[in-house]
Amino acid sequence: MESQSTARDGSAPVDVPYSLAASEVVALLGVDQERGISEREALERSERFGPNRLAEAPAVPIWRKLANQFRDLMIWILVVAAVISGALGEWIDSVAILAIVLLNGVIGFFQEERAGRALAALQKLSAPIAKAVRDGLPRMLPAGELVPGDVIELEAGDNIPADARLVQSFGVTVQEAALTGESVPVRKEAGAILAAGTPLGDRRNMVHMGTVAASGKARGIVVATGMGTELGRIARLLERHEPEPTPLQRRLAALGRVLIVITLAIVGVIFLLQVLRGGALIEAFMTAVSLAVAAVPEGLPAIVTVALALGLQRMVKRNALVRKLPSVETLGSVTVICSDKTGTLTRNEMTVQEVLAGGTRYRVTGTGYAPRGEFFMDGSSRTAEPDTAAATEDAAVDPSRAGDLRLALATGAWCNSARLVPEGDGEVAWKVIGDPTEGALIVAGLKAGVEIHDRGRSVVYEIPFDSERKAMSVVVRGGDGRTVLYTKGAPEIILDKCVAERVAGEVRPLSAERRQAILKTNGEMASRALRVLGLARRDDPPISPADDPESRLEFVGLVGMIDPPREEVREAVAKCRAAGIRPVMITGDHPATALAVARKLGMIAEGQRVVPGPELERMSDEQLARQVEGIAVYARASAEDKLRIVQAWRSRGEVVAMTGDGVNDAPAVRAADIGIAMGVTGTDVTKEASDMVLTDDNFASIVNAVEEGRGIFDNIQKVLQFLLSCNFGEILLMFAASLAGWPAPLLPIQLLWINLVTDGLPALALSLEPPEPDVMQRPPRPANESILSPRLGWNIAWQGVLVGFVGLAAFGFIYLRHADAERARAATFCVVVYAELLRALAARSPTRTLGELGLFTNPHLLLAIVVSGMLQASVAIMPWSQRVFGVPWHTPADWAMIVVLALTPVTAIEVGKLVLRRRLGPVAA
Ligand code: ATP
């Protein structure tokens, strides 16, 4: 910013903003610090300054991607073979082979493009979001839309979306390692004014794109975006990251290599046998090369990527965004899901239902965030209190006359960062922007007529809520110039800081009995699933937050709010159990609240218990690992506790999914096998540490993702089984024929064609198979189980034998009876293709028959089979292609045989499923 830069690179016309007072920067940028800029202004600025994005290195051009398809050695051998046969005058063969090679490359290219596009779409979904104020309203914007002059709000855990001059800061520290290499978070002060030329690492009043807020809260004015930011200057071009292959893809590639070696060995033997039989060298060579090409499942990596990427898209529709491809595999073998309570198991829609103030308990009516409701006094808890004397049992209370009640509700409403805004037209629906717990307190305050926005009041400083401290405070200067601190937080924490209590407007010392009585009420409210907060205040607190203002407080009351469990979670929990997955609740809330919610959701099984944070702290890691299976709920747990719980489960060989939202959750989320971040309430730091983000913060979405993950893995296995048994069958056919001393039962061109029609569309369509209905009724797949499981290997073997057998039968029938190799080959060619296409239907499930699955439940596969089948028919029928593929007219008898033999494998497999099921039972099969 020292140098004048052109507008399009995103630098605002403010030189060295850190050397100016915040107010000067605000004035120079023509912004209202409270209201932000208007949407119209933002649009204009966006045109002037460009998007807030770092320029990317150019993408790989299409021609190169296409060329990459032909980098395979096999392909080149094939091309050489085609050239040789061309040179020998077999020009039809030569051209046809080249055409097939080309077609193969193009199909591979499209498969990869499809996968790439699916992945890019997913990446777009996880684009960063910034919190800005525009037209006076807080907005969540894609970070790319920020413009210089935007007012942004920052909280612990947020990525800094652009370079900004701070205008307000409460205990903000920023992790700047990415930019300056400094590993310790740096403290930031909006009030500082620095000399021009201050090095980047010392600019205390600025925050920079690419760094992360580690703690506190701040407001800033964007001074530079995109390439105009300090990050933009350093990284002139953002590297494009090609996605790394997943372990599964790597294992498949390794498998592919083994298959190549085996195939080449067998092909070598076939070649030798043919030559020894006196066949022409060139013919034998062509057969060998074609067989090698046909037998190697070169489409597999692309199909697997498509299966993964499309599976991920399905997950997105079910609100789970997987950020790392390998996680899909891990998802399928998850055995434990540790979940936060608030917002994940519950709806995070808080409504204050009870208040304890001045020793009296009140009931609050009303639902949701509409600020309409009444107060009733609970007669049994009523103590002598002049203020409320007017109220009678079970009668409505006029809050304007209940001083203690109003004070408690005002404390909750003022110690607050949330906002309540009407949604839609009129005031029909209300929405909370910010923390719903705080929103509920505003709503309760409004119900009691508390003035929420008093122009005369101003915030002196704030100690933001932090789930470790479990409390939050705000120091406010009133119209009369006096300052008051308002605090709220977990009741036991608040009570610890209190020395007095307000009753009927008077300050009384807080006796030990009263403390006990309040804690008892707290426990009783919590046991009814209420989330309880303690409220307190202090007159004339220290002027600096560093002097421990949260001490010597006056207790003013408790509020109990309901946060209903999400309806769908109960079912999801049951589904987990059926799937052999153990659900665990980890919450910052009170043990009684946690237990009550866990019971409602069926999360706590016979013999399982609740462990509060302090008890957990006393346990050694070994003790925890020993007991972990018996603990269903952890309450008042901290982020470190989460990490220990993950480690304890993992030490027992379990595969753990763990949710998190706050900055402190990042280590536990990272340590879990599947780290899950909350999309709505989660911080950027946690999202970045995670493998998966829930776009609706809902526990049920985790379970859905596991279901999809299992389905995707199944599909990959199905494709693998289908392709490998096809190839195995072809090799067997060729091998057996050479052993029998017969001519090659398939021509090179026929082999290549088979490879094209069976490995192409049907295999791709198989990867789109919807998850089978019982995926969540079987135990998780062992994490260390090879993708090529024994069952899969067995199926590949016997189904391969089937295909080889019908091919050989077709050839043998005609060749032995008519001694016509061409006619025999033509029949074999058709039998193999049709048998494969029909077998794809049986490959849809290893245990379920087509009748059970429903013929039309995978329409892609039907389409693939029809299209491929018609292609094959046209090859067999059209005169010109008959010539190319060496296929004469089939006689009706030949056709009949083709139909019977082509139907044999699919029928045998389907019958096999039924037999196996009868013998072993549905699960074992
Ligand atoms: P979970 O970990 O399941 O999401 P949680 O949201 O209840 O649980 P925290 O947000 O860490 O966990 O809250 C812990 C405790 O801190 C709550 O039980 C409540 O007493 C208190 N608390 C929550 N929100 C606030 C807030 N905004 N201000 C003050 N105290 C709060």
C-alpha cells in the first residue's frame, strides 16, 4: 500500500492505513463505520477494484489433457501394431484399431473431465465466507465479493478474508504464520497508530488476508482485496492444486500394476502357443497386444474418481460436504461418532422458558424468536419480595413491576452480541443473527419490555464468550456516565465469581446456603433438558479488561432455555446402532441437561453413564481408554477433553468421527479419523482442520454421509468385480483356446471392441448404483480390509470362468461342427459382449437379485446396456462393420445359441445369490 497501485488490483486509495487513525481511514474510504457501504456502492466498487481473489495459474489446456490419455505404453504398442498391420496391407484392421484407440482416449478424457468438474463444483461449495455489514445489516458474503471499504466483523477462528484496518478490537490475536512466519499469535489493537514503514509483522492495527483470528473479536475496514493484499503481493500466482490420489486410488493403481504383470505373462504364453502352433508371427503379436490392452482395466482410476466425486455430490445433497476424497473410504468404516450436542443433536433454537430472579421462579410463554409472551410466577418457589407482591400464584406477572425479573432479563439482553431481525415482509418471522443462546435472551428481554438498543448506552469493552471460560461479559457506559459490567455464563462459574446477590433491588451478601439453593435449582432445571445460564453484574468495574473485571460480582438470576432435540436425530441414532456405530455426546452443557437430552434421543444405552469434565480430568489416559466404551455422554467438556476422548477410542482400534465448531476444537477434529466441522456455526479454523463439513450442522447428516460412504465403497467394489471378471474371462477364453490348439477365438479388433463397450458405459453406470437398503444394517467394514476382499476375489474368479466358458462353448460348437473359424469367432464375439452386458445387471449387488433391486432403480445402467447392446447389434448386422470386424451373418441357429449362452452367466449368478443366501443366511452372503 506504500506505492500507488492501479485500482484493478484491489488496493484502495489509502496509503499506509496503519499510520492513520481508524477514523481517518474510515473517512478516506467514505464509509459509515456502523452501517457499512450500501449494496449499490459495493457493486460499483467491485467493478472498479475487481474481485477479492488471488489470480490463479492458467489451467491445463484441453489438448494436453487429451494428449495425457495417450501416455500409456500399451496404447503405443497398439499403435505400432496398427502401423505394422497397415504396412502389411491390412489397412481396414489398422484404421479400425487406430479409431478404437482414439475413441478409448476420448472416453477416458470425458470420464476424467466429468470427475474433474464434479470435484471443482465441490470445491466451489466450500468457498470462504466473510461477515460484512452492508446497508446497516450484518451479511454473510462469499469472501470473493468483498470490496475496499467493506466493514467486516471478525471472531476467533475466522479466516481473515482481505487486508483490513481494525476500527474496533476486543482481545484480538491473529495467527500470522502464513504471512510472516511468526508462529505465536500476534495481539492486535484498533487504537494503535504506527509509523509509516512499520514492517508487516508489526502492524498491530491491521489484519491481513490469509491469516486467522486466534481469539477475541474485531471490526475492520477492508483496505485491500485480491492481488492488492499483502498476500497477493507475495503469492503473485496461486498454485493450482491437482488433487492427490486417495489411498484407495493408490491401492487400485498398485493392483493395476500387478494385473499388468500377470496379464503380460499370460499373454506371453498365449503368444508363444500361437507361434508354436505355426500361426503367423504378426497375427500372434496383434492378438497378444490386443488381449493385453483389453485385459488391463485402464478405465478403473477414472471410474473410481467418478464414483467418488458423484458420491460426494450426492452427499452434498444430503448436507455433508467431504473436503478430502480419502475420507469417503474412511466414512464407510467409522465405528464411533462423537458429536456436540447444541445445534448438532438439538436444533439450536433457544427459547427462554424459566427465570430465577430474586429467589422467585418465573415461567415464560411464547415459542420461537417472536418477542411475544407472558410471565407467570411459580408460587411454590416464591419468597417474600415486595416487588412481586402484586402477583399471585399461577397468575400472570407484569414484568414492568417485577424489578428482579427485569434486571435479570436486562442483564441477559445487554450482555449480548446477537441481533434479532424480522424476516420476510412485515414482522411475521424473526431471525437471530449471532448466537441463538444470546438471541433467546434478547427475545426474553423484549417480552419483558427491556430496552435493547438504548442510544445513550455505549459498550466500553467486551470479554467475548469462550467455551473454555464458559462466560461472557460486557462493560457498558450508561447515559448517566456510570459503567456497569454485565456477565453471563455457566451457573457454577458465574456463582464462583459472585460475592453478593440482588434481591428486591437490594444487594445482599451471598451466603453459602443461598449458593447451594441456586445450584440446586440449576440442577433441577437442567434435569428437565433446559440449558441454564447464570447472570450477574458489577457496578464501576475496572476500566481495563486486564484487571479481572469478572470478579466480586452480584448474582442477579438464572435463565433456563429449551433447545428441542432435532426430530430426525432419534432415528439417526437408532440407525447408527443398527450399523454397528456407537454414538457419543460431548457437550459443554450441564451434565443433567446433557443426560436429559441423551435420554430423549436414545443415545444412552443400558449400563452407560455420563461423565462430567472434572471427573474426566482426574482420569489417566489409560483409565479413560479402559472405560471409554461405557461412557455415552461427556458434559462440561472442554476441547482438550475432546482430544483425549478421540485418542482413547483410537487407542482401541476404533475409527472415530468427531464434530467441532470452535477454534479450540481444531486439534480434536484433526486427530479424529473423520473430523467434522459445522458449516453454519463452525469457525474457519475448524473447517480447515476437518475432513467433512455439515452444511446443516445436523447429526443425521453424519449418519447419511456414512451411509453414502458405504454405498460408494460398495460401488467401487462392484465396478472392480465386474471389470476384473470380464477381463479374466477374456484371458481364460483365449488361453483355453490356445491350449486346445484352436485358432484364436477372438480377433484383435474384436477384443478391443469388447473392451470398449463393456469397460466403458456399463462400468461407469455401475458406479452410479444407489446404496443398497441394508448398507446401514451391517457392521462397519474393517478399516484395514483390502479393497480386493476374499469374497470379491472369489466372485471375480468364478464369474470370470463363467464368461470364459460361454465364449469357449460358442466357439467350440461352431468350430468343431463346421470347421469355420470366422463364423465361430463371430458367435463368440456376440456371446461375450452380450453376456457381459447382461452380467452388469447381476453385478449391481453381490447378494440381492435383480428382482429384489428392481430393474429400473439404476436407469443409467439400463441405458448403458441398451446403447452398448445396440452398438454391438449394429456391428453384427451392418455390412460395412461386418467387414471391419470380420463378422458374417449369423444363422438363426447361431442366434439362438448366442441368446442362450449370453443369458447363462447372469442367470447362474442370480441363482447363485439365492442358493448362497439359503445356505448362509442374508448377512453372511
Ligand atoms: P456443545 O459443545 O454441545 O455445542 P454447548 O454449545 O452447550 O455444547 P458451549 O457453547 O461451550 O457448549 O457452552 C458451554 C456453557 O457455556 C453452556 O452450558 C452455557 O452455560 C454457557 N454459555 C453458552 N453460550 C454462552 C454465551 N453466549 N454467553 C455466556 N455463556 C454461554
